[in-house]
Amino acid sequence: MKMKEQEIEDRSRTFNDVGDFWEHPRKEGWYYYDGRCPTSNCIVIPAEDSVEVHNFVIYEEEDRGKGHGMAMIADIRLAFPDKHIWVDTCIHARPFWEKMNEYGYINSIENDYDWPCMDTTCTVCHPNRANGRRRRK
Ligand SMILES: [Zn+2]
């Protein structure tokens, strides 16, 4: 037990006095941001001049559209004030990221192609699926 606690502690990181970053157990240099747990979570991958934000998720449907995402990305901006923060976005989240870009919380959206999300019931990313079911060919 003691060992385990030690192990967990060693993975925690603070960036610019913003805490609650935890290094990914298998991917070096990837950090979970748990500062907004359990509502939301994301991964950051800091490089020399930039930070990629990854797996940005607000868990519960009912928590979306209430500013939780903006609060979380504001934390990330605080943690990395001088770095170029960028994301790849799926189709349904693009308006959100465009707004965050406008506000200066991120610096760029890097993918210029349409990326449908994994959720086949999402009608924004999958507009042709009338009933949300995966179609047979
Ligand atoms: Zn979607």
C-alpha cells in the first residue's frame, strides 16, 4: 500500500503552479489533467514550445454547454501561459474550439479536415444516420 501511494505521488506534476496533472502510466510526457474531476478531464502533451490538448471530455451530457469546458481549458492556459496550445477537433466540437481560440485559451485548431466523433448517435458528426444505428452496407 505504502509503495503504491509513493508510486502515485511520483506521477503528479504541477505546471506554473497549476496542480492535478498526472503522468500517463505508459506514455512518457503525457499528462492527465484532473483539476476538474469528476466533471471533466483531458490529456496534455507538452513539447518545447507547444502543448497538444487531447481527449478533452465533459463526461455527463447534462454537464455540457455550461462552461465546464471553458473552465478546464482556462486552467490549461494558466498552466502553460507562453506555449502554443493546440487541438485536433471532431466536427461537433469545432464551434467550441473556435470560440476558445477567439478567447485566446488555445492558439490553433490543427486539423482542417472533418473528423467525425466515435459516437455514432451524434447527429452533428453523423448527419446521415437517421436512427443512430450503424447501417449495414
Ligand atoms: Zn460528434
